[in-house]
Amino acid sequence: MSNTKLGWAGLGNMGTPMVKNLLKAGYPVTVYNRTKEKAQEVIEAGATSADSPTELSSVSDIVLVMVSDDNAVKEIFNSENGLLHGDVAGKLFINISTIAPATSQFIYESCKTKGAEFVDAPVSGSVKPAQDGTLIFLAGGEPNDIERAQPLFDVMGKLTVNNGAAGSGSAAKLAINYFLAVTLQGLAETVLFAKANGISTENMLTIVNEGAVGSGITKLKTAPILKNEFPAAFALKHITKDLRLATEQGIDSPLAGPVYQTYKAAMDSGLGEEDLMAIIKYLEK
């Protein structure tokens, strides 16, 4: 049992299994979620619950945050009942949410003003790696703070990449998620082009997965494509948000604009809650 008291804010598809892995490793974890019902699963697994972000930080040595977007991150840190309200000197805050690098830098400065430390550490990986503890942490912050967070990353992930100063983890996450979006739209377009020319989807996916262009993600998305069922491992609305952030960060490569516009149109058509591989349903229309 570790003496380090952990706080966790945000219990979605990813946060819940990550908290459960920390509990299994012997860490005491207090959780906060705006929708209290979502905390029930981890409470049954041994976590305790806080009524506000301020209470969460007051009872924790290290607080991890995994919420939906920049506005949610700013609110949970800096609102009147936020994590930074009260005495937080010496505490470490780790943001796992995917947000703009500038927002990470802003939260870093907010923490420093209060005598606290901050690491931005979004993850590469979706629900299954979160369950298995094989995520990749894309860290940004001061080396000593990343070192302090490392035992937690080791429980939840298989690799930590230190990218530099606060905000660099967020930049790395936008880059890898851009690659993910391009890859899965490319897979969808390939399957649909093959189908239009008389090649079965099953055959085309076999050709992809058994050849040099096959990858972990193409293999992972094969079954959903064949079933035409796309429960959200990583919701399409979230990749659309990440592509928007990459656009705002200045990406201007030839594919960037069309890829973002395609995912945005797919989200606007009602596919936002499905997995991002549902881009194939939009393109098939």
C-alpha cells in the first residue's frame, strides 16, 4: 500500500480503468466527477469520493485530471471551487486530458503561482490499453516533476516519453492524434474504393493487415468494420476536437484541412458519439 494519496478528476471510458489499475497497485485514490453516478464503479473497487475539486486537492498529494476539453480543464483548476482553491503548495497536478499546448502552459503557470507543480501527460492509446495498463504517456514538464509522476505512469502504461517543457506533451498528443485520424480515414477510403471495384471488405482488410501497411490500429479496427458496429473506444467527437486544436496550433499540411473537415462533417451528421472508425459510415454515404 502506497502512502501517496492520489486524487482523480474525470471518470469517462478511459479514466475509470486507469483508476482501477491504480487501486490494484495499492494506491489510495479519491475521485471527483461532476456526474456522481459515473464514480460508482471505482468506489465499489475501493476509491473514495470528494464533493468538489477543492476537496479533492485538499486530501491528495498528487491529483490527476482527465476531462473532455480545454474549458473543462480551466474550470476544474481555476473555478472558485477548483483544484487550486486553497493551500496546494507542494502538490503535483497531472493533466491527462488532450488540450491545446497553450492551455497546458497556462495551467502550469497557475500551479506555479500557488506553489504547486504541474505535468501535462496526455496518453496514446484507447480503452483496451487503459484496461491493460499499456498506455503511452506523452509527458511535458520539469524533469523532477515527471520523475515524481513516473511510478503512476508505470502502473497505467508501458512507456513514458519526456518531450520537454510544459505544453510539449500536449503538442505531441495533437501530432499523434492527427496521424491516427489520417490513418483511419485512409483505411476507410481504401476499403470503400476496393468495395466499389468488386473487392470484398474482408479480403481488402486481409491485404492491409498482412502486408507492410498493416498496423496495430488497422487490426484493431478490422472487426468493427466487418460488423459495421462502432462502439466508442475513442469517440469521433473527440478526434474532431483534437483536429480543431491541431488546426489552431498551426498545422497547414496538404491533408490537414480536408481531414478535419471530413471528421467535422461526420460529427455534424450525428456520428459524434460513435468510434472515430465510424468515419467509414459517413464516407460511404
